[in-house]
Amino acid sequence: MHFRGILFFPVTPFSPEGAIDHDLLATHVAAGVEAGAGGVFPACGTGEFHALSASEAAAVVGTAVTAVAGRVPVIAGTGGPVGHAIDVARSAADAGADGLLVLPPYLVGGTQAGLIRYVEDIAEASDLPVIVYHRGSAQYSVETMRRLAANPRVVGFKDGTGDIGATQLIVRAVAAEGRADFAFFNGLLTAELTQGAYRGIGVPLYSSAAFAMAPDIANAHYRAYTDADEERRLALLDGFYRPLVELRDETPGFGVSLIKAGLRLSGLEVGPVRAPLVDPTPAQHERLAEILAAGRALL
């Protein structure tokens, strides 16, 4: 599975009554593809996978698949309790997704052997290839990734820990298995801030939550990144991403909440976040608007 361009993680819009707004979701996803997304990841972290029922996740993926219309790969989120993860994996396959991003199991942690079984059980639930997400209660050792890379259904690794040394060893271990088709992603929050380091260890791809609310700014960064225009890339980091991260770090869960707030500021009424996340205060909304304006001034 090959990706070209920014990896787009759409939000899940909710109506004032709390239901998923599928018309707005379709508009949001289609706009992201038209803005140049290289892949769409519905019902994942930015899409509040943690707050969706299995049937809601299936419906979100179905809407995204229809909106994408085969233009780029659609990778559906799954994870949490293994039974839930299997149900979601099967429904994603039925909806026409191209692959799965396996988020960590819920609450409990296990041994490395347990993590291998967790990934394999999900992979066996459908014919879809899977990408593992390395964070939280699912932190894969070098040897575990070597074993998983021997399974042709496991096609990618997304790092959400920020341990550059460990990720470098995993990249090398997978390469030693002869997996030239394996995809590596930087999956840290606001990944643009760290992608310079990840590129240096052989991880060229990154997920961009900012793309969901400001594709113009995210695309400017991506072009500077791919063109090796370091002066422009660093100007965007200093003028937009750094203050965005500072605001994000004030409140747990703002990696999602600020994206939805930014979309609302642009006129797309995607609704609030679901509990346990919280929405920004009016003062934080105002600061976000200023940060977005500063980013666009750099364009």
C-alpha cells in the first residue's frame, strides 16, 4: 500500500442532538481529498474513535468510502476491546475500506506475545491489510515488529511515542525482513513539529490533524518539507505550529478539540467533541483564530 501526500484524519461531525452528521462528514472528506490528501483515515484518533460505537464507526467508514470514491486509499480505525475491534474490522471491510489502522487495546496492557495475538486476531477478521499504531498500551518491541513484519497482512507502523531510537531500530528490523512495501508513519500529535527528525531515520510519512482544519497551511508545510525548503518549513513551524502546540498542550484532548474548533471557525459546523474530551473556552477559540490567521499570513 503506497501513499503520496499528507495523510488526512477527518473529524466526525456531530449534530446539536449528538448524532453523526453524515452529509457534513461527506463534505469534509471530499474537500480533504480535493485539497490533496494522500490517504483518508476515518474513525481514527482525530475522528474520535474512542467515542464511537461499532455501528457508528461502520457508518463513518461507509460515508468516507463513498465520498473518496476510490481516489485515494481509505484506512479505517479499529482497536479497543478485541471483540469490538473485530466487529469494526469486519464492517470496515464490508464498507469498502482499503485497510485498517489498529489502535491500542482498551485499559489493559499485555505482553509482547499478547500484542502479537491482538494484531493477528484483528488481521484474521477480514481480508484488509493492517497498520499498527505504536502508542499507549500497544508499544511494540523490535522483535515483535520483526515477527509481525513476517505476516504479509501487516503493512505499516505508525509511531505515537516519540522514541526516535526505538523507531529507528524497528525500521531497520523490518527492512531486514525484506519488506520494501512496508509503510512507516510519524503519528505524534501535530506531527509537523517532529517530522524533520523522523525523515532522518527513514520515516517519510506523517499524519496531519492540522490538515483537517487548515489544508492550505498544512499543504504549504508539506511542499516545503518535500522540496527541502528549510527556511519556509521552519518559518511555518515558528509562526503556526509552535503556538498551536502550546495551545494544544494546555488541555488534555485538545489534539482533537482544536481541530473541530478550527473547522467551526471556518464555517463548517462540525459540532462539539464527545466526552471525556472538552471544547475550547471562548478565550482559547480567540487564540486559535489568531494562530490560524498568523499561519495564513505566512502563505
